Amino acid sequence: WYQRRVREAVVSTQSTGEKEDIVLYMTTISSNLDVKKKCTKIDVIMASVTNTHNLIKKDVSIPGGLAAMRETLKDPKALPPQFYSDKFGHLGGYDLFENAVEDGQLLDFLKKEYTFEG
């Protein structure tokens, strides 16, 4: 059902020529299977918007990676996965991303125009 929601979210997408860069702070080293599943799901969903967005993955498991992510996001407690845009700032974490997809609002999430009202 995620694929259907993603298609609904991107149906009206028109490429404006220049792609937006979206940084995904993620980890490749985690004993938590849930984190790995979330990162995989993000990859699948973000593949649907490659005509308008570049997904740049930054691994926070490298030395200093987690501290750098938290400094960039200005959130000392942030944990991966997290989304960031140079243009819009911190977009949110996995839960907000998932809610946006479920609501058919993925592109709004990527422009920081999505607010979850659940």
C-alpha cells in the first residue's frame, strides 16, 4: 500500500529542471533491525521522487557522524534516520516521513510544508 500512496503523492509532480538535495542521516551499523527496516523503506519510497530530488545519504555511524548530524539539525537528542535540506532545514524524522507518505503528502514533507494532524 506504500507504493500506492507514493504514486498518489507524486502524480502531479513536474520536474522543474533543478533537483533539490535531501540529506538522509542514516546508519549502516545498528543492532536494531527496526532502524535498518526504516532506512530500507525510505530508499524504496524516495526512489519514486528521483526526478525532483537527490537523496544524499550520510552515515552517522562513522566517527563524529552522530555529533555532526545533531549539530546540523540543532537537536542534541536526534537519532537516525533524519531528513535535512539546505534550503528548508530539518525536515523531520522517520515518523513524520511515514505519516506524510500515508497522507499522500510526500512532496509537501520534502518542502517542509507538511504538518501531521493525527
